[in-house]
Amino acid sequence: MTHKGSCLCGKMQYETGELTSELDHCHCTFCQKFHGAPFGTYAALEDVATFKWISGGEDVGRYQSSSHSARLFCNACGSSLVAEIEGGKILAVTAATLDDELKVDGVHHMFARSKIKWFDIAENETKYEEYPPYMDQFTPTD
């Protein structure tokens, strides 16, 4: 199944193949600042080769937020679109930029140690103080 997404102004449009059905709520300080929210919500691509820009790709903004992670965004409206990890070995789209329905089987919270104090993670939700196990090869930077 393919998914399509776009930014707020519509200039940037992308398409992906299958996305993970479990979403990542990232509470790191980079995500908090970049999204202007308690966390950023991402859906990772099953196969990074399936990602492509449909329009606006030549105008994508890129911010290297850590030694292993970059944020891709629309230069026109500022919408956060993609997290690029390890030079593109892992790609995750910001879930709210998807234009179609995503089947979600669950969520987990990562970097819970950095969460904003006024936001509570529900007791029944999975949380990791730093990276989840599938990303434990990375060194936390926040």
C-alpha cells in the first residue's frame, strides 16, 4: 500500500510505500522545539527506497539536528515532513502530514526522560527513557 502526504501550503508532496503500524511519539528536546509541541509523531517506512517527492522536492529544507539525524521541512510554510536518520538508512514521516488514512496498531513514547512536565504519558502506553530497542545503536543527544 502506498501513502501520500503533504505540507501545510501544498508545495511539498511525497509518496511512500508501507509504513509501520506502530507510531513513535518522540519527546526529545529537538522534536519539542521543531514541532512546537510536547512531542513529534512519526511513522517509519518499512523500505526507505519507497519514499519519493511528488512535488517540491527541490525546495526541501534540511536541518542537521544531531550527528545522526536530520529534519526535512517545507521551505515555504515550515511544515515538518520527514526525519532522516543515519543519512537515510531510516526514514520516518511526520504522521500528521499524511493525506490518507494510516492503520495504527499502537504507539510508543521515546525519550520519555525529556518529556514536558505538564504532559502525562498514560500508564498503559509503552515508553522508553531513550531510544526504543530497534534504535539502540544511536547515542542520545538531548
